[in-house]
Amino acid sequence: MSTTFTLDTATSRAHPVPEPVRRLTVPAIQGRKKDGTTAEPVVMLTAYTARMAQLLDPHCDMLLVGDSLGQVIYGLDTTVRVTLEMMIAHGAAVVRGSYHSVVVIDLPFGTYEASPEQAFATAARVMRETGAAAVKMEGGEVLAPTVEFLVKRGIPVVGHVGLTPQAVNALGGYGARGRSAAEAEKIQADARAIAEAGAFALVVEGVVEPVARAITAAIKCPTIGIGASPACDGQVLVVDDMLGMFERVPRFVRRFDNLADHVTTAAAAYAQAVRDRSFPGEAELYLPKVPKA
């Protein structure tokens, strides 16, 4: 299922607009999983800028404006310090740079936990000011009434269970979850509760493989794994990790390129060209017009 939009042609080099525009929808993502199986896995990556969204959009089904931007873009030590204003600014940029993917925006820590009413006010503002299709919230059974409250009021929700980075202070670190029987049972109960509350997809992060596999088999909505299981109905990674922009990445990340080396090489070449005055050259200058004879 897709929706067709007609937009004016843009002049920005980072914002060319194809005509017509066909964007995937929340029901289309939810409908990928039928009778407990997903024939076509859901492809999801994070994006934080219009240009990156533009590059990723043709290849993804979903773009997540994750609160991981606190660490990736702003150099913060945790996602706990990310503000709602940050999420809205970057979310709007990603929506402007994408035309195919379902854009989902994380609700930051402290903006939705107090009550369903607080969560609705935050989510409504995010969707109104960004144009995103959905929001994502971390949490299990305790958050289920909030998910149901939002969904009934027209706000699509992606859940997030297992390793929940916003709760890193309570969890005591970023280690894998579900190693003990009690913890595995709790994560599975969390997943069931969020799915039954109406989430159209569920991120399962940092969970031992058999637990993630069991969750995927047990719930109706698609699961999106990150450090979970190949049995999940889709996968997501932080794009900068996947592209090799950082020296250290979690165990579950596969580097599909090493852009950090490319950037370093290009910057060194530029610096040398400036110092030896080979840049700018004649091709990069605005020269006087030569009068015709």
C-alpha cells in the first residue's frame, strides 16, 4: 500500500523531489507479517539529516530518527540527555529528505513516561512539527496502556523492548538481555504486552538469540532486530556504525564500509592541496571573460 503526493520541484541540491512521490505506509509495514511469517524482511536504518535520508531512502522501508543522535551527532555519553527539540529538528530534516520510507521518530527520555496524556501531547507535537508517520517508545508492560492510548487516538507506535538505552542507569550498562530465565520471561511478556496494545512494529534490541526468535514467533506485529536474531521480521542498525564512522562499535554491528578512512584520506588530500597552493586551481576559479576579437 502506498500514498501518492505531488510536491513542487525543489531547488536545494540536497532536496530534489521525484514526481510522483510514493511513500510506504504504516499498514503496509504491519501487513508484511502474515500468519506469523514475513516474506520480505523490513529494512530499517537510522537517519539524522536530510542528505543522509535522501541517500538511504531508496533502499529502506523505514527510517528511524533515533535518539542515538545524541551520541552520534552531539557527542553525548547517553541518550538520556537528548531533548525533544533535537528530535523534532532532525526528524523534520529526515522527512524532508525522504519520499519512500516510513519515518519513525524516537520520543526522548522524560517526555512520555509520566502518563498517557503526556505521551500523547509529545507525540502529537512531534508528528505535527515533523510530518513523520509514527513515534517510537522504549518500555514494556508498564508502557502498554500508553501505547494503547496513543494508537486509539491515531498515533502509530513502534515499541522497543530488551536493551532499552534510555534506561541504561537502571539497567547498569549496555550488556545483552535475557540471559537468565527470569529476564527472558520478562522480556517476552513485555513484547506481548506492547504488541497487544497496538504497536505496529517492535524493536528488539540486545536480546539473546533464542529469546528474540521466540518473541518473533509469538507476536503478530513485525519485529525489528538489532543485536537480536536473523529470525526477526526486519533489522535496524545505526547508520554511522554500519558505515564504519566509529572505531568502536557494538558486537552486533557489521561494518558494510569504512567511511572514516575515506574521510581521513580526503581531508588529508585537501589539506595538502591548500598548503601547496594547488587548490583552488583554474577549474575552480571565476575568471574574467575574454573579450571577443
